[in-house]
Amino acid sequence: MSNKKSVIKVGYLLSYDYSYIFTSLEHIYEYADHIVISYDANHKTWAGNEIHIPENVFIDIKKLDTENKIVLYKDAFYIDGMQPMDLETRQRNMMAEKMGAGGWHIQMDGDEYAYDFRMLTQFLRKNKYLLRKPAKTPINFQVNFVTLFKQNNEGYFVIVPFEEKCMLITNTPKYAYARNTNIGRILPLDYYLIHQSWARNEDEISEKINNWGHKNDFDTSEFFDKWKEIDSDNYKNFADFHPLYKTLWKELSFFPSKNINDFISSFSKKHIQKKQYLKLSLTKKIKLYIRSLF
């Protein structure tokens, strides 16, 4: 498929949590035009630790790519001496270049699940005039994170209300900090993005906090110890507990589920994705349209 004709472009960072990407791809594959999956050629995380992604992962990705939409992109994303978050930002920019100029760029992590992605892509295709001259009409869209914080045998502890924002979509993919571009308008969308995040077993959490972009941003060991304490008896006692922006995570709620697919299915029925709109006045919309023409 020609990159120039791609309107919906999705990029993934593949690393230590590679197993989650299959659930994520299941929800976006049909509606994306072009998908790039990037991973380190030297088997390194942003912290410089060794990571082994089994060959069968790539074989299985190829098997599901029935429409030849997926490009596997490996490069040297780890550089000794650079901070993990700087390396994350660098990889996102390199992946954006690989995805190619033009189109709506959607960068996702493998543990993020965009259910009813069709609703989101319909909105983006409807507003593809903003892709004609993106330098004149720079736009970024935020969505609402549904952050899963812990799992037990009965279900998931989930952060509520869903006020945490995730910068997800841009027509100007020049990233300054993680997925933030610092270019153009930032507009909110009433769209839920499920983030498996901390809902993993202890070994996976340990691997996550020792290798992710936020490795040096707070005392991850202390936070990990608090995470271990959470159970069905005390979860309601956790309030305003985000490690960087305290009041961002107000409290925990419990959602009974057998597994992640069951959670996504039940959550999507309770929280139906809404039809999306460009949240601007008519005057501003007209000005954007005119700018896109000249």
C-alpha cells in the first residue's frame, strides 16, 4: 500500500511487554491504513538492559497481517548515556519518519486498547482536510485513559474517574516529550483508550519500572511496594496517589472480569464510544479550512 495514500497511520513501540500487542492490534488492524512496529536492533531497552523478543512474535504478527499493512522496523534506539525518556522521544520521532509524511499519526503502546477504533477513524477521515497543509493547521488530539492498575482472580482495579489524558493523534509528528509535540492546538476527544498499564504480575511490573521511559522520574521501588499492598479489602483507601501528579488518580474502582478480553468486552458495552466532533467554534473551523487551501 502506498504510504502517500495512507490517512490512518499507527505506530507501536515493541519491547519487554511484547505479548500485549496482539490484543491491541486486534482492535485497530481493520481500520488502519499503515502500521509500523518499531523495536531495538540490539535487543536493548531504554534503560540499556537486555531484552529478548521471541522470533515467534514476529512470525505471529506476519500471520495476522493479511492485508500487508504492517512494517517491522528495527533500529538502534538505545544510546549509552542518554536518559530513558529522551530515548523514548527519540524512538517516537524515528518511527514517525518511518511512518512517512502525511496522514494522521497515532502512536500507541502495545498495552493500549482502542476499542471501536472505527468510530475514531471515521472522525479522522472526515477531517482529513487538516492533512493538506499540516504546517498551517497543526492539530493534536487527546483521549481519555482508562488505566488498569491491578488484577486479581476476580477482575481489575481501575482508576476512576477517567480524567487522565493521553496525547494520541497528531498531523505534525515532531515529538518533544514522549507523545507530546508542543506544536499547534490540543483538542480533547470523548474517546476511551484502555491502558493495561500496571495490571500485570509482579515480575512484569518489576521489568516495566526498570526499563520504561519514566524509570528516573520518581521512586519506582517505593511505588511498587504500595502497589503490592492493594487488595479487595483496602483498595478504596487509595486516593490521590499518582506518583507524579498526585490528584490525577483520584481513586480505585473494581471491575469484575475473567481476563483482559472479557474486561474490554464488558467495559465497551457500559462505556460506548461516542461519535466524535471537532471541538471548535464554527468560525475557527472555517479559518482552519481556509488555511488548509492555501
